[in-house]
Amino acid sequence: MRILVTLLVLAVVGIGGWQLLPSQDYKNKTITVGTTDAVTALDPAGAYDAGSWALFSNVFQSLLTFEPGGAEPVPDAAKSCTFEGGGLKTYRCTLRDGITFPSGRAMTAEDVKFSFDRVKKINSDVGPASLFGTLGSVTADDARTVTFHLSSPDATFPLKVATGAGAIVDKDKYPADDLRADSGVDGTGPYTLASYTKQKAALAPNTHYKGYLSGPGRPISLRYYADSRKLDDAWKARQVDVATRTLPPGVLSQLNPSDPKQRVTESDSAETRNLYLNTRAGSPLHDVKVRRAMAWLINREELAATVYEGTVDPLYSLLPTGIVGHTTSFFDAYPTQSTEKARELLTEAGVTLPVRFTFGYGIGRGAGAEEAAALKKQLEAGGLFKVDVKGYEWTDFQKRWAAGKMDAWAVGWVADYPDPDTFGAALVGTGSTMNTGYSNKLVDHLILDSQQFADRSRAANDFRDIQADVAEDVPLIPLWQQVEYVVSTEDVGGGQYLSDGTGVFRLWRLEWI
């Protein structure tokens, strides 16, 4: 009798366990991910923003990539990569065997050379060419070997290769000196782009993928929402299985990790947001004393507590906390809000009060409108400034700051890689991506000097000096540092691996449970 009862229980448990396991059809069911990030371009030579790079890291391969939480890149399209000769000026990679483009043609070193050359040649005003400032030339030594010749020692070059800027394209499908204009993608990532519109991207697992990953993930539908409220509506209606970047602050602040109907991941992030200032002659913010006066009026704690409801952390320097060399240079220089000190500086500058300037922000980018209104109120305190605030569609917004058509603009910056260098040349170097017009020879020298250290902890002193110079010259004003939130339904796992500050968006880690 005991044996019969035991067999019966085992049979029932077996049936129940089988019913709890997802069927093969369920495993192949599409996972829908919602975001407010927008895609600027499908061509890697024409985009340098979080939304575009999130897509690139799934449909293209770079020679290297980052493991979740990793600080050093690992081979992806490459079998191996290494500096040659000990001078950090010659970097050589050998390709993996058997990587093929959608056309069926095998990837060669010529494709790698072509991809890097065209980024620099096209030099799009919203592209990533600035990342390759130390790249002199690229040679395809044979079918599987490519060598990068650098103009100066750059220990950070492998990190840059691992980003979206290093995405490898099919040389037969992309023009050498112009951006590709259609909505097609010819890459070798873990996904293929089955279809794309401004509202949705359909990603199909690439069954021919060969690289760092053991294989592709589940089918993905990426939904792009105009603003965080629309994303929240979609999440509440369960039109998306995963929501990230970003839900409204009021929703984020109320997320409950113990809610059995959802999974919540909250993690530290190296994403920052700054107020960038046009320093060019002719700009009302050209005089450094005017910019310093602005720095005396910004109240980050109030911004973080009210507009963002405690879902971001106040930031007092160019580098976020957790990055080697971080200081609190703006707190040291401007420890409290002071209308009196701001007025003194404006009086010394001899400018007419109130100083009038334009302030732009990207429509739909989180709480951008509410943030702009709060900053306007802070800056206009005491009648010292008059701020004309206007929001722009994301692509138009990028083009406007690239053309220097605004006096001030607030933009988030997602770290390209886990190193202080990603906050250097791109933000405060001469000819920076943020195009503030700022140029300081000492800062440029410190950035170059910091790149020579293979031991990245030795770059800390250079970046401490850079942060002090930035606080003195004020080409930007740090506002806050992001806390990363990913929320998913209870039957989707892997959200904790989706994003970690390395610039890689790991859609392949999402799984049905």
C-alpha cells in the first residue's frame, strides 16, 4: 500500500511539475520590452546615444564586449586582441572563424577596417567619431587579422572598441563615405532586425551567431514610447513584459520589490545628467563669471527630492560615484546656494541683469519638462537670470546642440564603458560630443596623459585635476546620478542583467520563467 501511494504521489507531482514548465511554444514566445529611449539612426556611424546603442549591442557585433558587471572587455567577434610592443600604440585582433553576415558572406578583417574607417570619415555631428581621437589608421593584415595604429598611447582603446562605435558592418551593404539611408541592418549580433519603425523594432534570434555568447536569446519586440507616462500606461495595461528607461519618478518611487505580480531590479548606475553651457563668443553664457553665477544657484538636493522623488542621487562633479577618481569638486567650489555670491559675480562681469538665455531639453526624456521648470525657477531667483525654456523632439534636440543653437541644455550621459575616460574627451575635451565650445589645453593634456596608464587606478590623479578645472571653468553643471530600474512581469527573468553601466543592453538575457 505504501509503495502504491508513493507511486501515485510521484505521478501527481510529475504531472504538476510538467504543467509548471513552459512549453516549447511558450519559450519561443516574444518578450516585449518598453522604453522611452529613442533610436537616432540604424547606422553605427550616425548615432551616439543610449537608445541607438541599446539596439546596436543586439544586432551588431564588436570585436570585444563586456560581461555583466565586468570592467575589462572580453572577445566577441574577435578570437583574441592584444597590445603589441609594449607602447600602447599598436593593437592587434584576430577574428573568430565562421562569422557570417545575413548575406552569407564571411566577415573578414577588411570589414573591420571598413567599419572603423567610415566612422572617422563620415564624422557625423551626432555620431561616435570623437571616441576614436587617438586612432591613426587601421590595417587588414590578412583575412582574419586587423591592426589599429594609435597616434598616442591609449590604454582605453580596447574599451572603446567594445562599444557601439566599434560595431562591425558588412562593407558590401554600407556606403564608405555616407550614412546608410534605409531601415535595414546587416550585422552579426545575436539578433537580426526583422522589422523597424520609430515605434517598434522586432528582433529575431540570429541562428548563425558566433561570438562570446553561447547562443541567441528569445524573440524580442522593442516598443518605443514618446514619454514616460505612455510607457507607464503600457506597463499597467501589460502591453509590455519589461519596462525600463524610464518610468515616471512617481511610479519608480512606489515600486515594491515584494509585489508577487512583478519583478523589480534597482541598481547603481554610472549614468549622469548635466546642464551643458554654450561657452562660445556671442553666447550670453560666454563669460565664465556668468557660468559660475549659475553654479551658485543650482539646488541638486531639491531637484532630486521633488522632481525625481528620491529616485536619483545629487551629483557634484563630472565623474559619478563608483568611478575611479570621483571627487565633489562642485560642492567644494559652490557648497551652498547663494544669490548674493551669484550677484557679485554678475556685477564683476558687467552684464545687464537679468541675463537672458535659452534652455532646451528633449521632449519625453523622463521628467525633462518638470526638471527644466524647476531649474528655471532656481536660476531666476533674485531676478539675476531670465530663462527661455523649450522642449524639442529628440533627434531635433541632438542636432540643435550639435549646431550650437541653444545657450544651455540638459542631457543624460550613459557611460560608454566602465572607466573615467568616458566622461573626459566626450564631455569636456576640445571638440567634445556635447559641443559646448569649451576648450582648455590643460584639460586636453590631462585626458591624453590619463590614457597612457594600463593600470587605470593611476589615472585617478589626472581626473581629480580635470574635475577641479571643470568646476572652475563651468562648461557644464552636474545635476544628478541615475539609479537604474528595470521592472518585469513575474514570468520574465534576467532583468537584473539588462543594463549595468557598460553600455551593453543584454536583451538575450531575458527569459520566460
